[in-house]
Amino acid sequence: MSSSTVITNIAALVTNDPSLGDHSPLGLVRDAALVIEGDRVVWTGESSKAPATDNRVDAAGRAVLPGFVDSHSHLLFAGDRTEEFNARMSGRAYSAGGIRTTVAATRAASDAELEAGLTRYLAEALRQGTTTFETKSGYGLTTADESRALRVAARHTDEVTFLGAHIVAPELADDPAAYVDLVTGEMLDACAPHARWIDVFCEQGAFDGDQARAILTAGKAKGLHPRIHANQLSYGPGVQLAVELDAASADHCTHLTDADVDALAGSRTVATLLPGAEFSTRARWPDARRLIDAGATVALSTDCNPGSSFTSSVPFCIALAVRDMGMTPDEAVWSATAGGAAALRRDDVGRLTPGAYADLTLLDAPSHVHLAYRPGVPLVAGVWRRGVRRV
């Protein structure tokens, strides 16, 4: 039988259960405790009511919140794009074309090199409180390179996404229809066994609405559930397509019409906002306030990738969302935990209530608000994943 551990003397515990504590969406419990047994949470509540356990951890008056759920990342790649970033910060505009640089480096890398990079970025994210992550292929763009990236990813997470439709492969740049045929045929057949999700970059310079619909529909027929890069660089059909196909999330959502906002609010498709991309490209910020006020579910994620958002830090993205996207600290923390879980259609992560995985982050601060209040400060003092302290 597994041993039990109580974490006690928690100044503020974010449960994301509005039936608890202050009955807000965060379900904030003051002077709290939490009990872990095996890999699950079995009890949360006030410290004075905590049951007896085998082990005890003193949080020393600090805050505890669910581990971050990073529902959008691109961690299977080789090389970096330092020179491109430097040029962009010196005045060159961002476009989808820079992806080709990473494609060349990724194709040249060995499986071991790709896995070493992945594990490095995962460790980096864990130190910053991320306990669940999704990651995508998309830098191979051949059947062999896409499938090997997914095989590597599947050794480290269940949330694996096939993104063969990141851009048209360079060798088929003059025949995008042939590339769509490849993605929906041979490449999908090879990749589907290793993935849970299928994604497409629906954008000028990548794939249009009809191509994106064909790709996502083919993926659904193979048992993969859709997600979509939508409305990042311009207004377009991505968000409407996401809702039409019941995609788990529409990601970026920077350029939205009122009809797009209404569609998201009337669906279970999550609007996943990725402020690291806007920060790194000096682009217009997504309007989180508009989405939240309309009733849409919003997630916050890093979009960690070597071109447009080379950060693995969810706390950094929380600070950006509060400062520049109209979110309150409470909303940003909810979106980076429960919102990310919703974007992955998960109810066993992103919350700290009985039955959920014991994935939690201890902050060296008395409140979750410090994540936005003290930007850039390494506040994560401890991380438990599946009931085991990892940091």
C-alpha cells in the first residue's frame, strides 16, 4: 500500500474547484493542507482538519497551486534561430517562412539529438512548475521525419500532436496540393499510431481553410482529435473551422472578429493564447479580456519553439497575460492550469481535488498573485509530479 503525505501550513491553496474555499473559480483555500496518496490527491481543505498521514511536509506559509498544463509546445527540433531573432529585433518582420531553417536542422539531427533536446526543455519547464505538456511534430515534413519525432515525443508524454501541416515541405513548395495529399495519406498513416492529436497551421503562407479542413478531417477519420493554429498573423477561417470540427483548441486567436469570439463562446473549443509569440515577434497582443467577457474558455501556454517563442516559462506567460492582455492574476493562473487541462480535454490535471493527479507547484511566495506581481523572479520552490517531488 502506498504511503500518504500531507502538505500543511499552506498560506493559499489553489484548487480550481469553486465549491471549495472562497468559492471563486480558483477555489482558494486559506491556511490549507493537501494529502497525497500514491500519485493522486486524496484530500484538500483547512490545515486544522487534515487527516493523519505517514509523512508531513511543511509549506511554511507559502502558496500551492496545480502544476501548469502547457497545452501548446513545439519541442522536437534541432538548432536554434538566434540570428533570425536578432534580425527581427533589429527591424525585420516575422513570417511563417523561418520554419524552413529549423526543418533543415531537424532533418539532419539524429534521434538521440532530438530526444536530448526534448528532455532538456522538459526539465527546464518542470523547474518552472510545468507538470503536463503537449508537444508537436512539424519540423520534419517528411513521412520518416514526422513519424520519428512523434515516436520520440510519445516516450515522454501522452499529449502528442501530429503537425505535418506546419508549412508545405520545401521540396513541394510549388505543389501544395501534392503536400496536402502526402499529409492526409502516407504521412498520416505512419504518424497516427504515435499521436493523440492532429494540428494544422491555418494561415497565409501555410495552409488555407479548405486545406486545413481536409487535413483535420482526415486526421479525425484516423482517430486523431483536431487542434488548430488559428488567426495568429491575420484574420482568417481558422477559428470558425475549429468550432465546426469540435477542435479541442484554437491556438493564438490574435485576430478575431465578433463572429469568431461568439463562435468560441458558444462551443467547447478552448481559445489557447500564447503571449510568448507576441512578445518575441513584437506583434499585437491577443485580447483575453474580450474572450473571457464573452464567455469563452481561455488557456495560456508557452508555444515553446525555436522561432517565435523560445520560452518554456509559464510564469513568464502569466505575467505577460496580466500586463498586456487584460487578464487578472486569478484568470491567468486558472488559464495556465485548468484552462490548459480543458484544452487537452483532461479532468485529472489542472486542479487539486480528490482524484486528480498529485501534480502541484509550491511557490516561494504567500500567494499565486506573485507570479504576475514579481515577473522574472524564480518563485517555484518545489514541484510534485504524480505524487513524487521532482524539484
